[in-house]
Amino acid sequence: MAQKYLYNPSTCKYEPWYLKGKALRNRVIVFLLAALMLSTAGAVYYTRTNGSLDEYVLQQKNQQLKIEWHLLNDRTTKAYANLNRLIEKDDHNYRTILDLDPLQLSERKAGIGGSEKFDRKAVKDFPEVFKSYVSIQDLRHQLDVEVQSYGKLGELVDDRVIAWASKPAIQPINNKQLDRLHLTYGARLHPIFHVMMDHKGLDFAASIGTPVYATGDGKIGMAYFSGSYGNVIYLQHGHGFETRYAHMSGFAVAPGDKVKRGQVIGYVGSTGNSKAPHLHYEVLYNGNHVNPINFFQRDLSNQEYQKLIEIGSNQTTVLD
């Protein structure tokens, strides 16, 4: 702005003129008002064009929430896929091996939505939020059910492993040639008393001193001399099974001993009512005699099992 000059009669000169007093004050007020109006107009224009600062912050937060939302949905989808793989193994692998029925859908769905209540009115304008919430709650519940299921399966496996190890499953003497077995289970003419009597076991011909093996894990119940059985061992396997080994020449165990399948418990002999050296072998389940031949197939291939029956059927000599 150009400098103003006024003529001063006292000095007969043009001197610089400056705004002073009330005029200066009025000029400053006008300037400030103009600046305020301009800044207000600029702020209004910016707000209408770009939104307020609060709106900008909210937009940034909203964008971040959308990213997190997509990540959550992706993780939920992957979690469902992993859960379905666990369910597939649970129902069709592990439960099949353990002879269990698959869990029913009603068992997997029971209790969903029961413990936590969600205010649906609060999200009535956001149906996707409610849908995702229900999906995650369902996922959490099904995972809880699956964790409990796998826990029970683990307990059953431990119990079944013990049961499988305890169940009689091998031949009580070394019979690789499969020619020592006499299939004499059932009624037959007793070779000593010459009357028809029930024979509740199978006979394995072998020389005196041949090792006799426990056919399953268990505990020696009795080991004593019997007038009919001779030296006999009663082996308690648990889970309803018991095996008996008779006519032995001696014992390798004592009552109360715990033994493992394949462990030597005694030796073949011809004590008691016996006509020749052999092992008389019995299997009982829940107190009832069952044919021991039914338990050898786990120790043999199908071909060996059929051969054992064929050879055993041809052994006509009755040993006790």
C-alpha cells in the first residue's frame, strides 16, 4: 500500500500520514471481521467438500475395522475347515477303530446359544454382524464338543490297548510247523477213563520241558498241582478272560505275578491225567469255556490258520 502524505500548514511541508486512534481501531476491527468471515467460509467449504476431522478419523477407523472383519471371516472359514477334518477323523477313523458309533448331529448341536445371549435389537441394522456372531458361537461350541469327544476317545484308547494286550491272542507254545495241535475240543472218549467226557480245551503235543507262553497280559491267579490237571496255571487277564495251562512239568511263575503276552510261565509235561507229554490249554470268557481255536487267528495269517485247522483235524490221538 502506498504511503499517504498530508500538508502541514505549521511546517509548510507534506508529512507522512498514519492511521491513529478511533480510525485505527475501526480499521483493525473490520480487518479481523473480514479474516474471520473468510476463515469461516473456508472451513465450511472444506467441511462440505471433505467432511469434518471427526468424520475423517471415523472413516479411518471404519476402514481398519473392515480389514479386521475380513481377516476374522477368513480365520473363521479356515477354523471350520479344520474342525470338519477333525470331525471326519473322529467319526469315521477313530470311532470305527474303537467300534463306536459316530456322534449324532443333535449331540454336536446341543446347547448352542444357551449360555450367552446377544442383543439382536442392538444390531438390527447390521445383520452381517449378527450372522458372524452366531457363526463364531457355533464354532466355539462345536470345538468344545470335539475336545470333549477326543478326550473320551483318549480314555477309551488307553482302556482298549490294555484290553487288546490282555486278550488271549497267540498259541501257548512254539508251533511254527502248525503240527502240534490236536483239535479235541468238545465231547470225546477219555483215553484213561474210557467214557465220553467233555474236553473243554485244546491239546498241544510237545516234548517235556518245552516252554509254555502266556497268551495275553495278566496276573497269575493260581499255580498248583491238581489231581486231574497236574501242574496247572490259572492266568487272569481281566476284561472277562481267563486262560488255563495244564499237565506241565514245572512253573516259571508264582501266584500274584504279573506277566506279559509271550512270557514263559511254565514247561510242557505229562502230570495229572495225561497219556503223553502235551499242554492242555483252555480259554474262558465271563466264566464260560470257549474254543481256544477262535483266538489263534490274530497270531496267524488266514492261510496259516486254515492249515492249522486242517492239520489239527487229522490229529486223531487223544492225549487227556
